[in-house]
Amino acid sequence: MVQAIVNIGEYQDRILTIIKGKFGFKNKSEAMNYVINKYDQELLEPELKPEFINKIRNLEKKGEFKKYKSLTQLRNQIENA
């Protein structure tokens, strides 16, 4: 476990206190860990689902992907579609 000294504002402290009480955490450290984990799940890139990976691999096998040498070539393809 890593320990850190964190400077937070009065408003953020109140938010952590509310989260601590609402979810029954023992201390604000647990509340902060909860907030960080929620952020991780909701805002950071999630792992790709195995079904999606299989779908992409099947498309690759069928040859439904095109390779472009440049971004300009891709733009021309899209604009002329």
C-alpha cells in the first residue's frame, strides 16, 4: 500500500465525508479509493469485450478491412463515397 499526503479543498473534503457516510466507509481514504475506482470504471478506456475482439478478427479474415497509405487517401475515400 502506498501512502500519500494529499491537499484537497474544503468542498472536496465535504464530498469525501458524504461518500464516507453514504457507503459506510471507515475513513476518507476508503472513500477516496472508491471515487478513484469509479472514475477508472466509467471514464478510462474499458477493456475490449471478447465478443468484439472475435468480431473484428472475423472481419479481418474475410478481408473487409482496407489499408491506406496515408490519411489523405482515407479522406478521399470517405469524401467520394
